[in-house]
Amino acid sequence: MKTIQPTEPTWTERLAASTEVDIRPVPEGRRAMIPGKTMLYPSARIVNEAIRAIPAGQTVTPKELRATMAHQHGAEYTCPVTLSRMLLIVAEAANETHAGGTPLAAVTPVWRVLDGKGSFPKRLSFDLGAFLDQRAEEKVAR
């Protein structure tokens, strides 16, 4: 009898399934954070929404995105590790959507957060080239 192996969910499916948002106290030992203050642990969906809200021609750093999201959700901080994981899902889903034929103008504009620097691009399964070209085309401020 042949067994059917379950398939990995697509990045788009992971994005759609990531709905859990949690706000809880900052644990002891978190660098540059005050224990007991509130920290947002975002879902990929709210990260996606936050990126979509960035106007064309503007960029934000992941640090600025964390601050904005924390403020919007009534928390003092956004967990940098969780944001990084969710940003990966959003970027991979944007690439998957674009690779499927959707024009860049219709995908989540991750180029407004990702600049191709640092270690984050190494975690991606794709080359940021098209997104960085779009960043240049928008003549972003930074």
C-alpha cells in the first residue's frame, strides 16, 4: 500500500494561517528591554498588513517596524525574534506570489523593509534582486 506523504504548506498558506497575536510581559534577561513591560509577538498577517501600510517611496527598518507595531497594539516592544520569523514568511509569500505571475505592484512591498544588507537575505530561499530593483524604482528615501 502506497502512503501519501503530507506536503509542506506553501509560504502563502503559512501567511494565511499565521493569525496568533500575543502580548505578554517581557521575560527577565531580554537585552535592552525592561522586564514586566509588554511585548507584542506578532503574526505574519499583521506584519504583512504593517508592511502594506508603508507608502510607496518610503522605507522603514525592521527596528522602526517593531516600534510602530508595538505602538499600534498597545505594547512597549515587539519581539525581534518573532518579527524576524514573520518577516521571513511575508517575504517568502511575496516572492511566491510574484513568481506565480502576480505583478510586483500587487504583492506585499517587502522591499520597503528589506534592503539586502545584513544576514536576513541569506535566510531567504530566493534572490532579493527583483525586490531591490523595485526599491530603486520607487526611489525610496533611504
